[in-house]
Amino acid sequence: MTSCLKIFGALSLSFLLVAAGCRTQNSALQEHKAFVTTYAGLLLLHEKEKMYNHLPDSLYQMKVDTFFLEHHLTKKEFRNKVADLSTDEKNWKNFLQEVSRTVDSLRNRRR
């Protein structure tokens, strides 16, 4: 009976560790996807407001500030995340490809 309890305890602990690892991995994946969407949104904001609407810099910066507030992110946090991602050329390239696909998807939704 004691050995069964030990085995059950070990299995339970293993299950909890695996479950915690999956939650951490899912959380990181969700965070990554959210950042891809945020980066894509910022690119679309620039495209719309600077390129098409020709907003002056001061008004555009106000829109950027509002964008970051809505995304619960500071410019510094954004720049730091971009700097971290861009240190690895392969990851940076993959990230930019994801952003490009997301920009296309968001454009298609807006039409």
C-alpha cells in the first residue's frame, strides 16, 4: 500500500509539473501572438495616419501614445521587446513574417 502511495505521489507531481510547463508555454505563446498583433497594428496606424491621412508629426504622436495606452504598453517596453527579438536574426525574420501575415489579415478584415 505504501509503494502505491509513493507511485501515485510521484505521478501526481509529474502531472503537476507537466501541466505547469504547458501553462507557461501557452502563456508565452499568447504573449508572442499579442505582440505580433500589436506590432502589426502599429504599422497599420502609421500607414493610415502618416501615409494616407498625412497627419502632422504632433497629431500622429498623439495617436501613437493612445495606441500604446490601449495596448497597456509603454514605448520603452515596446522598443525593448523589439530589441530582444532582433538580436537573433532567424527569430527576427520569423517574427517579421508573422507580422506581415497579420497586417494582411487585419487589412482584409477592414475592407
